[in-house]
Amino acid sequence: MKENAVVLTSGLLDKDFSKTSHGLIRGTDRFNLLGVIDHVHAGRDAGEVLDGIHRDIPVYESIESFYEASGQTLKYLVIGVAFPGGGLPDECRGVIIEAMKRGVSIVSGLHQRLSDDEEFSAIAAEYNVELMDIRKSRPAKDLHFWNGEIYEVDTPKVAVLGTDCMIGKRTTCRFIMEGCREAGLKAEMIFTGQTGWLQGNKYGFILDSTLNDFISGEIERAIVDCYRNESPDLILVEGQSSLQNPYGPCGSEFIISGNIKGVVLQHAPGRKYYKTKAP
């Protein structure tokens, strides 16, 4: 059963860095999304802010205003922004503390572990709520090396890769999956980032919290498990980062270790340069 949740975007709902919230607004099988907490866009519909489509997901100024207006109970507050550097800004702490004191657990995909924060941990213990750091690395004993089982998979496999970061790879992957299903094809998506997990996809792993030696094996394991358990007509693999951006080159491991035979390449013609600190 899906649990009630709201997403925190802290004034950034309409920005690219809110891609986690954007994914959840477009659809999640893991949560019953009741609203977005964003003081800048309060009073609007989150879908209309995102892409002009009304989705009946209200934007509230605060946790308090959510409770006052909705009359609903909450299980989770999801941090919906990939803040630069992966840390939590100080201005978000008050909202998180207020939520925990109301019995709400916190779900975070940030690099900064909320469970390592002494103040957060003390409040979570006092109010019996969870601090879920979904980007926390799994222990090596639970990870897999690549072993060649991928060559048993005869289902067509397509990866969605990009020439830059934050270019819509996961969104396109999900759109293709949904379109295939509407057309009568059994399509499955392999998630490789925290938002894909938050959306409720069954197969995958979070690449940038996985020890490098095991990335190839985790790609293979997710595809093989999906193939064996679901017998899909098509397997779609969500790419990460960028094929070209020096900030985080990534992509060949999907093609090689996943034995991928088709690629959807995302490109933004309006982007001319990669940002650097060079003069």
C-alpha cells in the first residue's frame, strides 16, 4: 500500500535542481503524493508549475499549512531537490525538524547523510520516526560482480543516455515505458538513480552510491533479475550523468556490461558549453 507523502522543494520547484520532485509529480508507485512544500509557489498546483499540466497536487507554504488545509496525515517528507554539492542547506532544517515533531519520517537522496546529523538523529529517536538515506552505500557483501549472465538475456535492451547532466534521461525512460505499456508491450525500466527508486521501479540500483568495482555487476544483476522475473518485451535502462560532460562522464558501462544494443541519445541543442571555473 502506498503511504502518504509530501515533497520539500524549498522555493526551487521550477528549477532543474528539483528533478527529484519533478519525477514524483509526474508519477510514483511508491508514495501517495499529497502535496509539495514550497514557500515561493504556495497556492498553485505542482503540475502546472512543472509543465503546465494540472495534476491536483497542491503546493503549500509549510508543513503547518499542509495540515491546516488538507486534514490528511503524513508518513513521509521527501527531499525533492538535488542541492549543489549534495548537502542540505541550513534553511531546510526547520522544515525537516517540524515534520519529524509531527511524526513524519524523512526520505533523502542527498549525499549528506541526515542520519549522521546529531540533532536530526536525536529528534528522530524522540519522536520515533525514520531518517531514510537512500543514497547510503550498500555493504560489499550485498553487491555483485559481473559474471556474464547478461548474455542469457534475449529481450531487447535500450539505454537512455545523454550528452549532458540534468537533460531528462529518467523522464524519457519513463515516458517510453509508459507509452509501450499503453501500446500493449510489456516494458520494464531499470532505475540507476534515487528518483527512479522513489518512483517505485522494481529493478535497479543507485549508481553513484555503489562501489565502483561492483557497478558493472549491479547493472547486469538488475537486468537479469528483471528478465527472469518479468519476461518483458522490452527492457529500458536509465542512464546517469553524461557521456561527454567532464564533470561526470558515464555511459559506456551501461552499453558494455549491460550488453545494450540500442541507445536513445538525449541532447539539448541550446546548451553550448559545459560550465567550469576556468577564466
